[in-house]
Amino acid sequence: MLLLVATLSVIGKPMLTWIQSDYKLNTTFGTGFYIGCGTLFLVVLLFILFKLKITIDERGLSYQFFPIHFKPKLITWKQIDKIGIRTYKPLMEYGGWGYRLGMGGKAINVKGNKGIQIKLKNGDSLLLGTQKMMEAQTVINRYFKKDEGI
């Protein structure tokens, strides 16, 4: 977000000058403007590329937050103390969407307010955002053999 604001501040002044000059094409832009536009393009492209993939099977739960993780991270069932589906408040609990650290642990989410809450035996907590709550809960119930959820 900070990168986006900084980029907009660099390209904002030349754009306003151009708009105030009745869109005359003879207005020249400085190097900062072109660097800002390029950075803005890359930041928007990065947001478009963000994808969270979650797989739940007999081994455990694996997740990949592309482009942060280039290969999936596996959490085995033996590592999990509690797991369940819940509705959460992304802004209040984690400060938004993306790869976040909050009071309740780490969260990786792309959109929405539904997720898989995982409490590991080592005390760490992880929330993975999902748009497929019911399917996730069904598969978790099939493979997670502990009586209690979250």
C-alpha cells in the first residue's frame, strides 16, 4: 500500500499539470513520472497475480500464496492441534488482505471474510482465506481425526 501511495504521489503532480493544461500533448513529463507509471503498472500487475491455492488431503493441508511462495507449504495433520472454518474481520483482526500478521497470528487471504483457522501444536496460528467454506469443512471433517474444532 505504501508503495502504491508513493507511486501515485510521484505521478500525481505531472498528471495534474497535464490536466490543467487542457491535455496539451506538448507538456513534457520528467523521468520520475515514467518511473512512477512503470512502478504503478508493476504494483497493479502484482495484485492481479496474487493467488492463494489451498489443497486438503490425507497428508494434511497445503497452501501456496503465489508469487510469495513458489511451491506449496504443507502442514501435516500431526502438526495441527485445532482446525475449523470461521468468519473473521480482515481489517480489524489482521489489517486487511494479503500476507498479514495480526494479534491472532498469521493470515493469508485474498478476498472475503471466511477462512480456515488453524492452531498448530507448537502454538502458532494461521488463518487461510477461502471462498469454499462448506467444501473445506467437509474435507477437514473427513481427514482431521480430533473431536474438537475451533
